[in-house]
Amino acid sequence: MYKVGQLIPVTVTGVRPYGAFVRTDDNTSGLIHISEISEFYVRDVGMFFNRGEKLVVKIIDIEENGQLRLSLKAIQSNRKGAIPSKRDISAINHIGFDSLREKLPAWIKQAEKENR
């Protein structure tokens, strides 16, 4: 019925420190392990999921007992914007470093006065 690589809708049934338990519409259970939530470090699984929340996830494995091993990360990594683009980074640099560029000459003058 289910195949590895398939995207499926699920509902979160429980959240634990190691991942989120989910159930499909036909009551098949699955787990989104903490390592499959995000490409970035996940400190608290509860910050990503709420009980009753509906998600779309990717099947990464099917256990012998029929339980699904699922990934949210596999879908997000293909999403534009999951990793900042050069354009995003340049916008951050523009915002963050202009004020430093403006202040630097005054700081240099101040340091020169202090060193005399």
C-alpha cells in the first residue's frame, strides 16, 4: 500500500523527546525521529509539533510490522529558502554591517586618542 519515497498526509498523535508519533488516515502509525525533523539542530521536538496537527511527510522506510519511518526534513531540504541563498546572506550583511562601517572611523579615532 505505502511505498518508500511517497509523500503522505499524517496527524500528530504524540510528541516525545526523540520524535513525533503520527497516524495516517487509515490508522497506520509512524514516527518522525528527531533526526528527520530539520537539517538544523533540534533541541525540543515540542517546538515543531502539536498534538492533532496535520502534516505532509515523506516515507523513508517501512518496518516489518508496517510502522512507517517518516521524514519532514526530506521535504524541507528541497524547499526553496530552506538554506539561505547568497542573496539572503547579502541582505543580512547589508543590514548588519552598515552601522559598523559608519561607526568604525569614530572608534579608530577614539582608540588613537587613548593610545597617545
